[in-house]
Amino acid sequence: METNEKAAALRIEGLTKIFHLGRNKNVVALDNLSLEIKEGEIFGLLGPNGSGKTTALKLVLGLLFPTSGQIEILGRDYQNIEVKNDIGYLPENPYYYRYLTGPEILTFYGRIFGMTKEIIKERKEKLLKLVGLYDQQHLSLKHFSKGMLERIGLAVAMLNDPKFLILDEPTTGLDPIGSRETRNLLLDMQAAGKTILLSSHYLSEIEKISNRVGILHQGKLLTLGTIPELMTQWKAEDIEDLFIKVIEWSKQS
Ligand SMILES: Nc1ncnc2c1ncn2[C@@H]1O[C@H](COP(=O)(O)OP(=O)(O)OP(=O)(O)O)[C@@H](O)[C@H]1O
Ligand SMILES: [Mg+2]
């Protein structure tokens, strides 16, 4: 390996997930996905509803069992228990106890991670400031806006200071200010050396922060590259045009 070449944070080879829904009824949610994400990269997984984004992320997290394929995270098999310490996850629809406050939620998850009281206290303060919820410490989550819930979700995902963040639709439900704040937060995370894999169907969100993107449709990865590369390759005027051209092409082929 050349010295300027970054190591792979994630390596996926031939990953397939078939859901069996009963006799002769199968859904191929992910079809032979191969993908490599470099350390320090922000990678955007794009695709319409039901294209397999969440399935791909859950497989990487070990929350679903693959039908076939290999997954390596930071050079280790994804099933290696130590790998879990290096991963932070924001689920698609995070659900937290509504009667707890932001600091209480972080304490709760900190204990699950087995963190000491002192470390929890230190991380909690830092993260609440980072996600802009430090001044709302006494508010229980039932009074949180969508944007605030998304931000507490990000704080939970970053609680164990993971090297690799997996975020399923991190800007869903956020207003333009909230999504810009989240984007800036993710860029700060990248500057701090983290690798980020995120899914979205908000093309403009992905365009602003991702180093590379992949477009999924019906479980298949149709195209992969930097946005300028893909725009040239697909003769697209903008990212929306790119998305439509790629999906149309896959319907015809
Ligand atoms: N647990 C499950 N059992 C059966 N089918 C499933 C299951 N989870 C997902 N699927 C199916 O797999 C396909 C991919 O779903 P997935 O949730 O990964 O899509 P997605 O790209 O995340 O969609 P969205 O943008 O709506 O979040 C869909 O056809 C979905 O119905
Ligand atoms: Mg999804």
C-alpha cells in the first residue's frame, strides 16, 4: 500500500440480503453489494424509498444477518465484538424515552456502554454543547422538536467517541437551519478524523457533504463515485438529473 493511500474503514464484498416472507415469497432487499469506504471519508448512500439503504446499514451494524457476503470494518470482520466499540449509529427513526431529558438519555446509554460516571459526565457536557442542546438540559424529550430529537440522536451516536459513524437519514425532518447545523457537525466530525456512512434521499444534502456517493435501486448499486465524476459520466445537469437518469437507465436495462 502506498503511504498516501488511506486504509479502508469499510469493505463490503458481494453482500446480499433476501427476506423470506413465506412460501415462495422473497424480497431481495440487497443484491450483491460491493463497496469500499476509506478512512476519513463521508460516503452517501442514495436511493429511493425501499431501495435497500437501511438494510445495507443494518447489515454493516450486525443488526441483520446477511444471506451472503463479507463485511470488514476497520480491518476486522464485522462480527468481531471489539468492532462495535468503534461504531456509532443513528437509526432511521430514533426512539427514546420521552420522559427523560437530554442528559438523562446520554447517561442511560453511557451506562449501557459501560462508561464510568466521570467519563459520562465529561462526554455528556461536550456532546450537548456540540449538538446545541446544552441550554435545554431540563427539558424532557416529549417537548423536543424533530430537529432536537435528531440532534440528541447524533449525540447518542457519538457518545462512545466512535471512529466510524453510521447515520440513517440524519437530516430527515430538519428545517434548513437544522440540516445545515447537522451538516456542519458532520464536517467537524470528519475533520476530527471520523469516517461517516450516511443514507439519504435528500440529494442536495448529500451533495454538500459527501466525498463519494453510491446510488441504490431495488437493492442494486447502480453507480458509484464523486458527484462531479458521476455528473460527467451520466451527462447530468445537476444531482437531481443524475439521480433520475441513473434510475431511468436501470428500469430500461
Ligand atoms: N424486516 C423486513 N422484512 C421483510 N422485508 C423487508 C424488511 N426490511 C426491509 N424489507 C424490504 O426490503 C426492501 C428495502 O428496504 P429498506 O428499508 O432497506 O429500504 P430504504 O432504502 O431504507 O427505504 P427508505 O428510503 O424508505 O428508508 C423493501 O422492499 C422493504 O420492504
Ligand atoms: Mg431506510
